[in-house]
Amino acid sequence: MIAMKGGTPDRVPIYEHLFSRKLLKEQLGYSTELYEGEVQAKLAAKLGIDCIWTPLNGFCGIEDVLHNENEIYQDEWGVTYKKNGWPIIAQIDAPIKSRDDWRKYSLPQVETQTRLKIFKETVNANEEGLAVVVGLLGPFTMMTWYFMDFESFSMALFMDPDLVHEIADAFVKWALASAKLAVDSGGVDVFQISDDWGGSNGLLISPEHFNEFFMKPFAKLVQGLKAFGKPVLMHNDGQIWDVLDDLVATGINGFHPVEKAAGMDLKIVKEKYAGKICPVGNVNNKTTMVTGTPEEVVAEVKECIDIAAPGGGYIIATDHSLHDDIPTENVYAFIEAVHKYGQYPL
């Protein structure tokens, strides 16, 4: 929390999404079919991670009901899936293809018995007092992956731009109402908005379209979450240089993962936005963490600490998550190196 606010803590904190059932099995002796808050809290504490990421139910693609491997089903948003991933399942169809679909569409009810299920499991199991990071999706990801497919969305940008504005605004209202439930329940330390805007080589749509359609609703979501008295971390994969100034201006407190594999330079981000945002990440989990030796992992951790840790305001993480393709010895090397070389004074 100190680092997120730009200060200097006792050690560079470690942030991670724990998306590896292999790691679960090795550390706890079992794995889970679903993303479970209690288990994630136990794993984070045992590994020495300084936070627990936990989604609010309604985070599209993360289920709290077990489905058969080849089952085709719809979630509460009307999004169609075929069970094919862990912990996040990709959609195979979206409910809105046209304005007529939108007229007939109803957003899910905010207050349900399960809305806070995973979150409450996390809070109740957080015996170590780790930072609880509550996950929401952002308006761009919801629009292009879940409300609409990318083709229908791309056509709507030109054929019915008001439709894009209306859906984005409606989702932001829903997200803030859901976030309030979590705040009122207690235990939220940070909100994270996951809203991937870029691929490895650049933005998924033009900078002009991001500014026209998504910067305002995103900023409204950020400011609404900060009004609850909580810092806001943005998870945004990919190369997003062309809109990074505008993103920082929305008021986010932190930016994750500053993806090294997509050409995001940690030194530039740290220096250019010093005092404005806390960079989170930059250890390459496409190459170094997956195919590198433990020694190479340690070297990259030291490099990130040397670049971004002086003066505080830096949280280390990999480029996305600790996933099943990463050898567990590299996970341990990563964490141990931060504990060894990330102590202040550096």
C-alpha cells in the first residue's frame, strides 16, 4: 500500500496473479478446478507474495460453478462459453450484435447471493494480512469480448457509435455499484481494473477511438472507485505508448504489468510518470520466466529493482501471472531474489 501511493516501504513488494494449478499442487498438495478465494489466499501467503487478487463474481470468464469439459453454456451476462481454460474461459459468442439486441438486453442484477462469494472467501482466509486486490473488468474488454464480439464492435464504431457509448456507460454504473457492495462488506485494499488495450506491437484500435469512446468511461470508473477511498491499479497488457499519457491522466495509482515482452520500457515509465503512478511488473514471463534458468530470472529481477525501486513507488511482478508454463524453480527464484535484493535501503 505504501509503494502504491509512491512511498518507500521496507522491501519492494511482490504482486502476482496466481494462475498455476501446478504451483497449487506443489505448495498445498492439491489443486482446484475453479478459482477459489480461500485457496488463493493460502497460496499467496505460503509463497511470500504480498497481495491476493480476487475477482467480484460477474468477472466474465471466471466461474464459480463447475461445468463439464465440452459443455456449452451462458453466464449471467448472456455470454456463451465452452469450457476450455483455467482460470479464465474465453467466450465463443456474445449477446449483442446490434442496437435491437441492446434494446432487449438487461444487465445482471447487482445484488445477488453470489456477487461477493470469491471475495468474501479471500477476505476470510487472509490470515497474513496481505493486500486484497479486488478485480473488475474495464469497459473496453467488456465491450469487445463479452457484450459484443470484436467484429460487431468494430462495425458499431462507425455504424452506430452511440451504441458503444451507451453500453460503456451502462457497464461503468454496474461496476461501481458492484464495487460498493465489496467496500460495504469490508476488506478491500485496492481495486484493479483489467482492461487490455494493446497487443504485442501496438493498440487494438486507434488512439483516436480510445479517446473518443473509452477514456471518459474509464476515467469515470477510476474516479468512482477512488471515491471509496481505495487506490486503483490498472492491468493493461500490451504496447500502449500511444495512449499512456491519457491513461495516467485518468487518475490511476498503478499500472500493471508494464509488459516487457510488448516493448514497454520500465525505465521510461518510472522516470516519465514519477510521482503520478506506481509501475507494477516488467519481469518477462514469456521468455525469462518460462525458458530461462533460475540465475537468469534472478538477473532480470535485479535489473528491474535497479531501474525502478530507487525512491520507492515500485512493485515488482511478472508480465502477467505465474502460469503453468513457468517452471516452479523459476517462481521460487523470482520471489527469493526480491526478498534478497529488494530490501530498503537498496
